Amino acid sequence: MTMDLDKSTRKPFVRPVEASWWTKKGFYLAYMLREGTCLLVLAFVLEMLGLYIMTALHITDIQHMNQAGLESLQSYIKFLGHPVMIAFNVLVLIAVLYHAFTWFPLMPKATRVIIKDRKSGLYKLLEGKYLVALLVLAFVATTAAGIIFFYYPQLIAKLLTPLGLFEDALKGLFGSKGLPF
Amino acid sequence: MFRKDRSDEPIYWGLFGAGGMVVAIVLPAIIIATMGLNHSVLDTAMFANVILSPVFSLAFIGIMILCTWHALHRIYHTLHDLTIHVGTLHHLLIYGLALLISLAFIGCYLIILFKNLF
């Protein structure tokens, strides 16, 4: 954990601080809300862990998901579609967006680009406002993909079926016909 | 084996940084896509097929594990701001929980992988 190279034998004076110090000023509150976004991220990870366990545990093999397994996975997805869970997910989304838009401006301050030639184009691109622009671009691209999948979830299966990744699996679920669309 | 003069902090901060990037860039898309999930038989089966692909699954657990370490590292350091002075117990509990969640994801991934192979 911490390095105690110069350990003092004297009892250090700790100035008493109220646990509610951060509620007294808007700036502190914004800081604490930013730190608080991680609680919602953790909750969402657990939500996804549930989904992942439900999927993984009910597979007999990649070609066959038994009826009971399909039904239990279906019930979990139905639970995710409950208005309370949708509201919760919207809350997580707001928190994550808040995290993102405090995280990107922070990056130029937190990263140190080690390239010998400081005048090279790459150095300039990975520094300052260009780095922020790059990250925002990546954010926009993935979020746009997320929105497309929200409206058209079959797209992901359609995109990947020609690659042959799931052809066998889909045949197992829908007989020799494969995907019924 | 363990050098007392070397700190293990860079590992946690590294995972925190990588996780923060994943949370900011990838997680919004995952949350939006999750809200679009449909519980019809067809959509559930298709979702299962996508998530059961070894490549997709690996990317998914990678994202989720980084998010876990990011969140729990941030909780660990925010305890200090809430006037809770962290000690070995807090360290073990919080990073232990992160390890536990990571292992749960990895365990599920191994189940999927082995069922793909055999």
C-alpha cells in the first residue's frame, strides 16, 4: 500500500473534518457527484453480470440452448424491460455521461505523451484539445452504434451471420433454416 | 519476492485509468443497447447467440472487468473524502470484491469457451 520510508514516531495531528463538507459548496458537490457516478457503474456491472450468468449457465453447448434456459434468460430480459429497470438504466446513463464529460477534459492534464520529436504531428494530436476531440469522436461513434442497436437489435446478428460465426448456432436453434428473416 | 520499497498502487491506478476510458467511451452504447433488448423468443435467442460468441464474449468481459476495477478504485479513494481512513481491511474488502466480480465474469467466460470446444 503506502510507502512508509520516513515514518514519524510522533502522533500526527488530524484536523477534524465533517463528513458532510462536500454539501456546503456547489463546486464540492459537483466533485462528489462525479465520484458518485462509480456507484451506478458498479450497479450496472452487477446487472450485466446477472445477464451474463443467466446466458452462460443455461447453455448445454453452443448449438443448443434448452427450452428452460431460453425461458429463464427471457424472464431476465423481461425484468430488464420493467419500467423501474428502464428508469434505473436511464439514471446510469446520465451518470456515465456526466463521468464522460468530466473525464475527457481531464485527459490532457493526466496523460504524458512520450515522443522524442515534440513538433511531430502525432505528438500534437495526442495532446491538449486535439486529444479531447479524438476522445469525443470515439465516444460519438460508439454511442451512435449503441443507438442503432437500440432501434434495430437484430442488426448485430445480421452483420455477424455472414462471417459464419453463428451459422451453426442459429441452425441449432431454428433448425436447418437458420435465421427466420 | 515482494519488495517493500515498491508500491502496488500503479496497478490499481492503471486499471482505474483504463476503466475510466471504457466507462466514458463504450459503456453509454452498452446501456442504450441494453434498454433496446426485447424478450421475444427470437430476440432472446439472437442475443444469446451474439453473447455466446467467444470473441464477443471476451470483449464483453474485458469491458465489464475494467468497469468494475474503475468503480471500486474510485470508491476506495472516495472513502477518504467521506472521512473514513482506509486501512488494510478496506483495501482487502474493496479490491477483493473487484477480484470476485472479475472472477465471476471469467468463470462464465470459461464455461462458454469450454462448451464451444466440447
